[in-house]
Amino acid sequence: MFKKRENVTEIEEGKYLSPKFDKDGLIPVITMCSKTKEILMHGYMNEESLKKTIETKEVYYWSRSRKSIWHKGKTSGFIQKVDEIRIDDDQDSLWISVDIGNGGSCHAGYRSCFYRSVPLGKIKDPSKIEIEFKEKKIFDPKKIYKDEPNPTKL
């Protein structure tokens, strides 16, 4: 679908999109709020979801747990509307800037999937590092995702 990866110069300095998908056919994606510049989430895309995202200007990811394309926000109503897509130098990861209005991106009910902070400094006992919540939930995931399985795999 996308241009074949032919050589390093073309990939790093060329003018054509030649994404490098991993052995599972996926490319990692970091998604950022275009207004606040906060990182909202990390996900993956396959060729089809990247093409749909480019064409519709709404983000589609590949759900590794469901093994299917997932239109982000379809269930919650917090559609990620694309402002910009960037690809890194060797075209093996994406950075997408989106507008989610006043909505959230985390299935656990927070605005961002990065809602906890890890303390810095000397570690006394690695099994007892306490993380600090930096956000409050903005929606109740039990109400929104009542019939869907928990997308988090342990």
C-alpha cells in the first residue's frame, strides 16, 4: 500500500511515506492533545488503520487484544480528530496531534492514559514505589463501556 522501503537515504531524506511496520504488521503511535500538548496515549496502527486515519482525519488504531481496527472514541464519543501526523526519521513510529475537545482518551476514564506520576530519587524498595495520581476521571468507564471487555491485558 505505502511506498516500498528501498534504502536509508530515501527513508530518512526522501519525500515518500514508507512506514516500517514490525513483524506483527504494526507501527507504534504516540498521540498528543493539540491544545495542551500533553501526551494522551500510546497505541499501534497497521497499514489499514493508518490509511483510514489519513483519509478520514479521525484516528483509527489496531487493537492488539481484539485483533481488529478500532475507531478511537466511537463508543465514548471522544473522537480523536487529527490536526497533524508526523513520522520519525527512520519511519518506524508515528506522532499524532489530535483535538478531543473536552473529552478523554483513556479507557479507564481519564483524559490521558498517562495520569500517574512516578517519584524520582533513591529507591529503597522497588516493590513499594508509590505512584501519584495527577488527573481526576472525567467519565465513568463502567457506564460508557458496559458491554465491552476490558482492553487491558495483564
